[in-house]
Amino acid sequence: MEADSPTDIPLTLEAVKAKFEAWRQRPKPRKPFPNALWHDVFRLQAQYKLTKILTTLRLTRAQFMHKRAVLLGEPDCLAEKAPPKPSPSRASMATDFISVDLAATGVVNHQDNKSSATPMVFGIELTRPDGTVLKIHQLPTSAVDALIHHFIA
């Protein structure tokens, strides 16, 4: 395939599309698109929106970003991303501990001395809109309503 120099013909999306289609029509085995075609794609960005270019040329955004990173040395923003760092306010809230004294709220699971009846207990996790999380294991059912009320209020 002969590469046209940039001064021979003006670079248009249709011209680059024809080059890509010609490359796709080559006999098998398929090989990656030549770097010259990718450089044409990068030059088209001055005239067309990226979405239009990628749709017309039947390329994915991932292919484009990877080739741009490899050929132009720009960062590949689709490469492995580091997990987002929690905001300082959220991080400090996660380390805070909220102690709830159920006896002080007046809600305590009073049981008879009968050992035959086992009280029903829950595991509960409450999350407030500000991100604070409360987890309790083995919570008596009689304490659930009061605990929710005091935690949310």
C-alpha cells in the first residue's frame, strides 16, 4: 500500500475510511493497521469529532487510546486505573467509632429466667447518607427500632 503524502490530497474522513477499508480487504492473515493509518486518524481530530471518526472507521475508543499512547507517547487513560482514593472526610469518618449504650436508651432485651426460650437476634448494618456505617452482630430484636432511631436521628 502506497502512503500518500499529506500535500498530495487534503485529508478527509472519507479518504481515510477508504484506506482502512482497503487494508481490511487484504488477504488473510490479518495484521494490525499500519502506523501511517493511525497517524491519519490522529490528524483527522483537527477537523472531526472523535466519535464521528471512530464510528466511520469502525474503531473502538480503546484501540484509539492505546495507539495514541504507543505512537504519540500520550498516557493511555484506559490502561489500568488505580482505584479511586477516598476523600479525606470519608476516610476520617470510616475510622470513627460510634458506641451506643443500649441500656442508656432504655431498650434492653429483658429475658425471663426460662432457658427454653432463645431470643431472636439480628445482624444489622446501617449506612447514613454521610457514609457512616454501623455494623452489629447478634443484636436482639427488641433493640432494633431504638437503635435505628438513634443512629439515623
